[in-house]
Amino acid sequence: MVVVGAGVIGSAIAHECAARGARVALLDRGEPGCQASGAAAGMLAPCSEAHQPGPFLDLARDALAQWPLLVERLREESDVDAELTLDGLLRVALDGGAATDVQARLRWQHSAGITAGRWVDAAEARAIEPALTPDLAGAAWYPGEGHVHSPQAVRALVAAARRHGAEVSSGADVVGPAPGGGVALRNGENVAAHHIVLAGGAWIGGLSAAFGRPLPVRPVHGQLVALRGLAATPRRVLFAGLHGYVVARRDGTVLAGATEADLDFDTTPRQPATATLRAQAERLLPAAAAATEMHAWAGLRPAAPDHLPLLGTLPGSESAAPAQVLVAGAHYRNGVLLAPATARGMASMLLDGVTPPGWEIFDPARFD
């Protein structure tokens, strides 16, 4: 099989399928993880990313549960540590209106039988995370959530996939189906395959069009800033909804994110966005005011109109016959979180012919 796109989603699918004995070629027009996966804070926060019960929340919670075992497996297979940290997440309410919204979120989660989080007042929130601002109304505390080092995770997945026999190629720009099955590259070469997975992130719209049916996936410019030298580095993920988030990596770097803008395929950081992110970080972490700004960067989040992933057979892909064409994309801001569950489900579809329960909502045919 050919997996097109070596971000966290494509790399996870390649690894899972190769580990199950499939012959896999993982192709990327650039380097693995060089796009959205390399510009992600790596948050694992299903209860903050899902806005209602249903298949998306189920997928996100399943993925979170899979991350610890996957990281251990990758460490053994690749000698790369993906730096998984599950020290908890505070969904911070900075004022009374935000507190009402956060508490309403907790209520529907509890009504759905999800008891992972609980409300804490400002004093308890600061006891959980002393670096947090004292100027807050309270927070929802999710002790089982956290983050992973996204670029490290991609490196681990690619190395482990190679160990299982996958062939990984950079600079392989796929332009469409090859005669007789497989994919054609811009340099004129063809890669034969019976199964093709389009996991090209923000570029899935163009890729899917080349294979028979354009899918409505657009790039969403998301910017982050890295800060160093904080006198007090947070141990927990701090997420304040529209007021941004902060995540501390093990080396002491604090990532502050993230903006959203429609800038087509431009990944240039904008100074006004950097200033906004810095101000949001200082609002959550008073120590950020004295921090050194290391750099700002941006990635392109792949978004479908309904902000749900596209997982399944590409409609209208008969032009690629006899190869089967599937799509794994449009994970929007949750590619890192959803990678393990996406990989396992796609492997089930590819190798067993079985669609995971509840995945009908993610079927790319919903946009026909």
C-alpha cells in the first residue's frame, strides 16, 4: 500500500499497517512532520476539544487511552522518546462568563457518563498549578489529559515504521493515480499499490481531486510562539478556550498557542498574532512577562466544513482502479490526539475490510 503524507496521521497509519505485516510505502512531498505536525503543541485533550457526546468524543477518548502504550511501543521500536506527559489539564475560566461555559461543559459530560473532569475553584486550581495566574474564576480539572512532543512522535513513528519494513520517501510529490494502480509522482515515476491512503493534511483537497473527487478541506493558519526562561514553568496544560493555551515541554520551553486565520497555504508567522499569543500567555502565566521569545511559527490545520475527520473510501475514485483509495484527513486541530485511533481504524478498514463502529459519521461520502 501507499500512504501519501508523512505527518502524524500518515506516519501512524504506515506504522500500524507495517507492524501488521503489510508492505507499505510512505511518501511525502517534503520531510516527515514538516507541516502541521511540526507546528503542533501536541495537546491530548478530548474533553476540551469535543463539544458534545458522540462518535468524535468517543474517537478522541479512545485515542487518548491508546497513547501511553503506543509511546512505550515506539520507544522500543525506534529508540525515540515521544515525551508523553499526562500530568493533567486545567480548562481555565478567567471570568464568570467563562466559568458558566466550563461548568456547562462539565454537566453534559457527566450526564453522558464521562466523569474525567471536575470543577475546582481558583484556590484549588492554583494549588494544582502554582504557576497559574491568581486572577481567575476557577477551572475544570482533567487529571488524565496532557500532551506529547509532536515532532518527536512523528520521528518515532517513521523510524518504527521503517523497522517494520516500510519504505519512507521524502520529496515524493504525488500528482494522481498511476496506470494499472498506484500513484504517479511529479518526477514521472510510478509507485505500484493495491491500496492508497490520502493523508496529505491541508493538501487533501487537491489530492482527492486528482484521484476522482475533490473534498472540501481548507487550510487554517495556526500560529504558535515558543518562550524560554520562565521563573515558574507550568507542569499542567493550561487551556482557556478563546484565550489560548500554554504547554511546557520537558526542556523548559513553553509553547503558547494558537491563532486561527484563513491565509490559504501561507505559513508565514504574523507579528500581530505573535503579540496576541504572548499577551494570552502572560494572562495565564504571570512569569511569562519576563520570558524570552525564542521563535514563532505556523502550520496549516486541515479543516472540513463540519470540523470532523474524513475517514474512509474516497467517492468517485474509480480512476485509480484497480487500487482502492481511502482518505484519512481533515483532523483540524486534533491530528496528534487522534493519530493512534485513526491508525488502528484505518488498518482495520485496509487489512480486515471492517469499518470501526461509529465511523459512518466520518465517511467522506457525506459531502457528495
